[in-house]
Amino acid sequence: PYMMLFQALINAITCFVLYFIVRKTFNQRTAFIACFLYALYPFASWYVPRIAYETLLALLVSLLALGLVNLFEDLSLRRSLIFGLLLGITILCKGTYLLLPFALLPALMIRFGVWNRHVIWCWVIVVVTMVGVLSPWAVRNYAVSREFVPLTTHGAIAFFYGDKIIDS
């Protein structure tokens, strides 16, 4: 029951983060409507009673979206650092987001100018911070398995076999 309570708390925090994203992008009235619709949306709470990573991933992706809105609002090194930290944590939850920096650079160049050095520096800060968050996981994977496995567990089959190293 404690895990379900924790998942419900994460889902409620996701609703608040959604409010801030929509308020920054549109206005307060639209933000209230978005939160109300999120609270009524059945799949938003589908994973709450189940022990699955999707509830945490929804919070991380909404925090990532809020960080992206802030970054595009005012490009700064501090916001780039925060976004890189959020991106690294989100990638630890779902590796697909590893491709986001490749789309981020052209988007920043379109928004703030192609020949802007500040854009490149902020993008480098995002990537370096992301790699800094991910590197302890890659080092741990190498220490345990003696193979370079940067992120993935290759799905549920790895958990089916267990977390023991099997010698051939």
C-alpha cells in the first residue's frame, strides 16, 4: 500500500508540473483546465496501483518539458545545467530520450540564432551534464559485467534471469 501511495503522490506532482508548463506556455485558466482534464484522464492514473516505471516516467518527462520551456524562454547556463540534469535522470528511466540532444541543438539554433556562440555553450553544458549523470551507471555496469553497457537492461528478460552474472 505504501508504494501505491507513493505512486499516487508522484501522479499528483505530475499534475502540478503540468499546471506550470501550461501556465508558462498559455495562461492560468488554460492551466487549470489542463490539470482538471489530466485528473480525469483514466490512463494518467492507470499505472498508479501497479508497480511500473510509467508513473515516474510521466513525472520526469513533465519536468523535462518544463525545463525545456524554461530553456527556450531564457537561454542561460544555469537553465542548461538544470535541463541536462533532468535529461540525464529521464534517460536513466527511459533510454529513448538519449536522442533528444540531437534535436535540441537545431531547435536552439532556430530559436536563438544559428551563429550564436551562447547556444553552442548551453548545448555543450546540457550534454556534459547529461553524460555526468549517466556515467556512474555505465561505470557500475562495467564493474559488474565487465562489458560496456551504457544504459539499457534489454527489457524485462534481464530481470527474468535475475541480477546475477552467469558464467558460460
